[in-house]
Amino acid sequence: MKISLVFPPFFLEPMYSLPPLGLVNIATALKGYAHETSIFDFPLAIRQKHIKLGKGIYDDCADAIMAGGPDVVGFSVQCTTYPSALQIARRIKEKRPGVKIIFGGHNTSFVDERTLAAYPWVDAVVRGEGEITFPNLIKAYSHGDDGAGIAGVTYRVGAGIVRNPDRGLIACLDDLSLPDYTLVPPFSAYRDACGIRRSIGIMEVGRGCPHRCVYCSQSLLWRRQTRTFSVQRLIAEMRHLHETFGAECILLAYDQFTARRSFVEEFCRCVIEAGLSHVPWYCISRLDSVDAPLLGLMREAGCESMCYGIDSGSTRTLAFIRKNIDRDILLRRVKETTDQGIVPTLSFVIGFPEEEKEDIDDTLELALRTGVPGNSNPLIQLATILPGTDLHRHYADRLVRAVDTYFSLGIEFDGGKRLPEDDALIDSDPTVFSSFYNLPCPGRPLGELNIIANTFFFIVNFYPRSFLLLCLECGASVSDLFFRWLEWLKATTGRPSLQLSPRDCYRHFPTFLHEILAGRDSIIRTHLPDVARYETLAIEAGRFDASDSSFHIDLNAMSGFKPVRSEKIVIGEFTFNLSDIILDLNDGRFDGTYPQQETFLVFKQEKDRLDVKEINDFGRNFLHLCDGTRTLDNISEELYGRYAACRAHSEFHRACVEAAQVLGQLKMLRFGQSEIDREGR
């Protein structure tokens, strides 16, 4: 039989595409049978311009699939791609009624009967794990049978629907063959199509989740059981992905990667022993399942980034969603992660159906606090209602369509808008398409929650200290102050609606802060404007990367040496001792008051990290004079009277040479053009 496996069209510019691992696993499982299997990755095809966005996208996808004359078409469908999968499947069925259409994936496993009842062009649904179920169903089709007796299949028989018993979970994941990535384009094709800097491979580490969070379907699908591949199998696959398929970075697909400490420790030690720690990897974790020693071992083994599902800063909301995690441990774990050089993505969720404004504010305040140390990526999203979850079961009668959440974007194929036929489909069935719906909450209107989800992370990224201190100074609700800022910005810029961009933060937030403080009778935190200036200069330094510069002074050729201040550094002058203030803020102390103390700081971006060094008045003036027009002798002459009246000139000159060497090694100086020419000769 000819089998086409389809990853439905999806396009969201900020996201990159990766090979569809689930379909690769299914196609690999079919290799032992006498079938011809092909995979259609339409998200990649869109990025490669092989499939055009527009009103005809579904016809184009259906035509591409039908060109191969398939007998069976299997769709991997999730929340966002459900409408597009149904649209393409209907077109295929209309053109060739004899083709069998099969749906599989997390979403459809929970709405299997409803899908078959509502959409007669779908013949069967494979529930749960498909590596055994799908080949068995194909075998039945090849003998002219339906899905009778095949565990894990829901199928159509005439006008009726039959739901077979669930299939037991695969006891040993190592029994599955290594995914055959020759069935899809090379990782480099995804890298180039998405404009990312490295080829990313996916490695499934395990399946399952033991927790009972009200919004998650993972634990339900896997029956609250967890299984992992053996470490030996994972090391072999990691090497295979890197050496055979050219993976330059590996995403570990498993939400509970750090749930069992001994497993993580064994994995990391084996990665190091296998000589694979130079291959960076990314994982998902809970903050309460790691600590500083484990994070250090993970970093040594190549862990570069990880995602933490923080969800909420409200104790009440954490209890509601049944996330048993100590809120007080969160900030410490985030700092321990960044201290190891691992960049965490921090996921927050707002808008649960019982949340009050205070709960939302608690989450936003926690997001700000996690942003204070820097070097993290905040992600704020509205609660998504997935079929099968307790959130869906208990609140389905409250669903409304108001705003598009993170998990309902990606099918805006008509000039950035959703096709009318997709909207009509979504409107027709809140149960199947619940991820496109919202649950109102008492805390804030959905429109305001959507604005927070789409824009508040800019403040967390660029001005977390200033905004948090301003909230404390004014005794204001975080969300109230945020909307006050947006209203001020709207009035200042003359825009018709509330909007926010990184450029807005950089250009306007310091002015907003100064106006707020100017309107107050007294200010406790008089250092607040300096903190805002610190964050502004950090943004300016972030435009550069000084990590590739080098510096060395030839002591035998000092007479013509003209040092030049690096254009990749930013120098700031402050009224308060910002070094101490920033240390206090990073340690969670926000109520301190400070005496005035003139301070000079140099900001320099080193790849993903901001480096800030304090210099004295001599260093500030020395750098100021390093403009490429003065020799080191000239600079020494100009500064001598101010800093060395009681020292011998030769001694002070040596001090200037040493200063140039130190500042050069700190990448604050570079060679002038004449020195570069001389070095080249």
C-alpha cells in the first residue's frame, strides 16, 4: 500500500520548524512491511516556498498528497492544526473516496468519537501511541478489513462508530527502532529555511507525566505513568543524530527529563564519557527537581538551555491547577540556573477561570523578579483549554471566542488572517476546537489579558528592576501600572490602540518613570532613576558582541601607539553606587535606601551575557581620551597633572601602560588603524 503521512500546514514567523518526530517514528515502524511510505512536512514546505500561503493552500496541499496516489493518508493533528487537517482531508476524500483517512495525535485521542461523528471523511482515529497501532491498522486495510479488534483504534462502520479498547503502553521504549531521519529533509534544510544558526535534532528521552495539572493532557494520555529510554540507547542516538545526520544542537523531547535525579546524573556522566558534551542540548524541567550541583553537571554535559513551567506566582492559583511546587524555591532555582551559564525559558500562565486580579499580579510580579538577574527568556500565555483535561471537563460550558492564544496561532494563511472556512469550522464545535476558545476570569477582561500575554515580557526583558521598584514605590498593582504605562504610551505616540514594542520600552519608559516620580510628593527610592538608566545602558550594550575582539600591546613599539575606546562598550555615570544596588536587587532586596556615591560602569555584551565592570574616575577619563588621535604618551601627559602630581612622570607613564593593558584585556580598548596595519605587516 502507498501511505502518506501528513504534518498539516502551520506558519508562525517567530517559531522555527523541526522534523515531525511522531510521523518519523510511525514511518520507521512501517519499514518492516511491504508498504511505500512518504512524509509531507507542510510547515517546512511553506518556509521553503514550495507551498504558498493564501486561499488556495488547502487545495495545493491536497494536490501534493494526491499526486503520489496514496491508499492511506494519516494526519498528525494537534490543537492549532486540527482545522487545516480536516480541510485537506475533506478535499482528498472528495477527489478519491476510496482513500482511507486516519487521524492521530494528543488532541484527537480525546475527541475521537466526536471527530468521526462530525466529519464523515475521517475513517479512523489512532489513539495514544501509534508505533504498533498504526501498522496493525494498515495491515487490516491491506487485507480489506476495517479496524475491528485493533486496540487503540476508533473507526467508522457504516453509520456507526466503534471504539476499541485502549492499547497498553509500550513496556520498553528501547524496543522501538531509532527514528529514520532519511525519511525527511536533512536538519540543515530546516535550519536554512527558518534562518536559525544551527541544525537542530530531536531526541525523544521518555514519555509520560505523573502529575495532575488541570490544564495538561499529557498525564491523561500516558495514564500518569512515566517511561524513559535507557541511557545507553540515548547516547547511541545522540551520537547518531550528530555524526550521521549533522545535528549541531539537540532538543530532548520529554517534559519530565529531570524527574528522576539518578537518571539525569547517569545520562550526563555518559554524555561526558562518550565525548559528546560539545554538542549543546535543550531540555524541559520542573524547578523543584533540580539544584545547583545537578545543574552544574548538566552544564558540563552540554546543557545550554532549558524550559521551566513556572505557571503562576499565586499560591491560590497553584493550588487550583494542582501544581504542587514551593513558590519560594523558584527564584533561587532560576538564579542557580543562570549562574551555571544555562539560559532558562520561564513559562507563565495567566487567566485561569477562578483567578482574581491579585492572582494575576502575583504572577506578573514573579515574572519581574525572575527577570531581575537577566539571562532568561520569559514566556507569558493565556490558559489554553485542551480536550480531555479537567479544565475542559469542568468549564466547557463557559467557553467563548474572544482572543487568539499562543496555541491557536499559526493558520493565518490569508494575508495574515484566518480563512473564513476555518473560522466557520472552529465556531461549529467548541469541544473539538477548544484550544481556539477562551475562559473568562474575574481578574481581568480577556482583551486585557491578551495584551499582557503579548507584551508584558518586553518589560520583563528590558526594565524588570525599574518597573518592580516603581510598583513598590507607588504601592501600585503590577497590572494596573502596566496599563497606566500603555495608556501613557498611547497618548504620547498618538496611536489608536494600546501597543508595546522593545523600541517603545527603550525610547519612552525612562520618561514615563520620571513623570510618575515627578508627580509624587516624596520619593523613598531616590536611586530609581539611576536603576532605569542602568537598564537603558544595558539595552544599548546589547546591540554589540565584544566576545570576538582581542588586544595585546607591543611594549617595544609604544611611541606611536594610539589606543581607541571600543565602540562595543557603553560607559555610564551614576549618582548612586549601582554596583551595590544591582547586587541587592539580584538577591531580592528591593526596599533598600542608599547614599549618593558617584559611580562609573562599563557595559559590554559577551555573546548571551551582559558584563558590567566598575571603573574609577581615572579609568573613565583614560577611556574618554582613547579616541584614536592621541598616543599613550599624550594621554599620560594630559592625565598626569590631575592624578599624579606627587609621582614621577615615568612611574605614572608605566601606570598608564598597565591601565591600557588591563582595559584592552577587558575588551574596552582596541587598536587604532595604524596599529592594525602594522600588525598586518
